[in-house]
Amino acid sequence: MLVRELILPHNTTECHASTIIEMPSGDFLAAWFEGTREAARDTAIWIARRSPRGWEEPRVAIKMIYEAHWNPVLYLLPDKRIALYFKVGCSVACWKTYVMYSYDEGEHWSIPVELVTGDLSGGCGPVKNQPLLLRNGILIAPASTEQGNWMPFVDISFSSGEEWEKRVPVPLPTSVVQTQKNSRPVTLGLIQPALWESEPGEVHMLLRSNNGRIFRSDSHDSGLSWSVAYATELPNNNSGIDLKKMPDGRLILICNISDQNWGPRKQIALRYSDDNGTSWSEPFVLEAAREEMFSARHKSEFSYPTVIVTSEGKIAMTYTWHRENIRFVIGSFLDFTGSQHQ
């Protein structure tokens, strides 16, 4: 059956942009940013561990300087180190990417360093979703910048994340714009890719957009070049998405289901695909806001999911719960969909 938990025992601030991994022990580790509000200078990166006994007390993982901390991404490297990537900066346009490592499942961490020394591009490395280790050993990080027009790309490491040697842009169609009522057209912007590999060297991404749809791009050379991004039929309200490929090849996508740019984030859902993302199931609503659940302090929302497939083949995820907590959900494919297709 589905297990639904809130990670924080209580909270009086704002939290958002969670990430989760399963560690070699089988315990889970989650991280998020938390502070007075998003972009506030007091935000820090927090973590919490889940053992069979439940969630431990959350604690601050890192607060480097009195600047906003954003978008942690946890990732288990091939050598079993845990990498924690995160952003620091007064705004998304000028943030920098830092990384620190844990050799003991998050109990202790190395001193954070810039992922790419001196990078002023507006962000390198994973921006929201986890890197992808390809079958040929190349590690690619889904990235994007928001300096002017939103631009997606991938960073590539040929050394299991020790060095990031190549930045590969994702071409955008120039003719697509978002027209909003009573406002001027907006140039298409795509950010926050989510990656999967279908066959050796065949890599794909879905992207958040400001155009009412999730977009897609494909690579036939292990991420060294990408097709011009194109719209899918999946709706997107300019909110984060994530997906993972299951052992049987099925794709699991977690997203909001509105197609209004900057529209409400009041429903979050799971969809799956049996044909490498060509078509998708109807949404299985994970959570939907009710009037009695609305927060007095924050807008009601469920957003910014991270999803993983566990060593037991279960689907586990976290997402923002009303900006006041982080929701953790875990279950089998059958638990989520009611489908007998296994």
C-alpha cells in the first residue's frame, strides 16, 4: 500500500525544492532548502534521514554565507559517495553551483567547493533533477540558466563527476511563443531537464516550459548533441517535473497537471509510459488541495517533485507540501496506478 509521510515534525518557515536518494544501507536521505521565504538570505540546505524507525529530526546540512541557498540535488556516485549539489546566490540569474560529499551516508560532509571553479554562467551542473550515469560510463547533469531567455543544456563528465568538461546546449525553436491574455508574447523558455537513457547512447529529456506544455529533446550520441526541443501533449504550468526509468523500461513521470503558464500547483500526479515517452497514461492524482487544507501563511501547492526507483523496485518521491513541509510517498507501481501491468 502507499505510504504517505510528512518529513518535518513541525515547521514555521518556508521549505521547497526537495530531493531524495536511497543509500546503500537502504535508508533514505532527503534534502531541501528552508528559510523565511524562497530567495531570502536566511535560507539554508536542510537534510533528514529515514530509517525503518521513521524520519530522524531534520538538521541544517550547509549554510555557507548570508545569501539565499537553493535547489539541492542529492546523487549517489558510482563509488558510493553521496554528492550534494546546491546553488548559492541572491537570485536565480546569478547563483553559483557548489558541491560537497559524504562518505558516511550523510552524517558528515566535506567542505563545499564550486562545482566548476569561477563559473559565472548562471549555474552549472544539476539545477533541479539528478544526474544520469549512462551505460558507457559518461555522467550527464541536467542544467539550465535563467539569465534573460531560459536556456537548457547538459554538463558532461567523463570522470564520474570529478570534473565537468563539456557543456552541451539544447536548441530551442525560435518561432514558439507563449501569448498571455492582456500581455505581450513571451519567448519560449525551457529549464530543469529530466533525463533518461532508452538504449546505449540514446538519451532523452523532458523539460519544464513557459508554453503550457512539457517539451522534449533527444540525443543519439550520449548527450554530446541534442535535437531541437519540441512540445509534447503533456501539460505544464511552468512548474518542476521529474521522471525515472524503471527496470522494465517503463517511464514514471511526476508533474502538475495544469497547462496554464504560472498556473495553480494544486494537483500533483503520476503518469507512466510504456513506449519511451511517445504516449502517457492518464494522470494518477497523488494529492489535490482542498479548501480546508489551504495555508494561512502560504499559497496552497504541491510541487517540485523528485522521484526515484528503489532497490526493491518501488517508486519513492518527495515534493513540496504547501511550502510548509516536504511530503514523502512510497509504493509499488500497482499501489499508484491500480494497473496489473507489472
